Amino acid sequence: MAKEKKPVHKVQMTDGKRQIIQQLLQEYDIETAEDIQNVLKDLLGGTIKEMMEA
């Protein structure tokens, strides 16, 4: 039996989202996938820690 295909989530890129991405690229000097991981850790690390402690 064939697997069912999952629906593809399509992201609508708005001007606001583009601006946020540009600001992140400038603020964090993102050039690699590792840079992106570090940015996410920096931005979300405290929030995730608080959620785990709650």
C-alpha cells in the first residue's frame, strides 16, 4: 500500500516577513546554516528554558 502524501504547508511571504528576515540577516550577520541555528538559540533559548521550568 502506498503512503499517503502529507499536505505541503505553503508560507505566504509578506513584506513584513521580508523586513524581519532582512533585519535578522543584518543583526546577526547570517551566512551559514550554523549561524541560523545560533540565532534561533539566542532568540528562543530563554523562552524555551522558561517553558521547561514551568
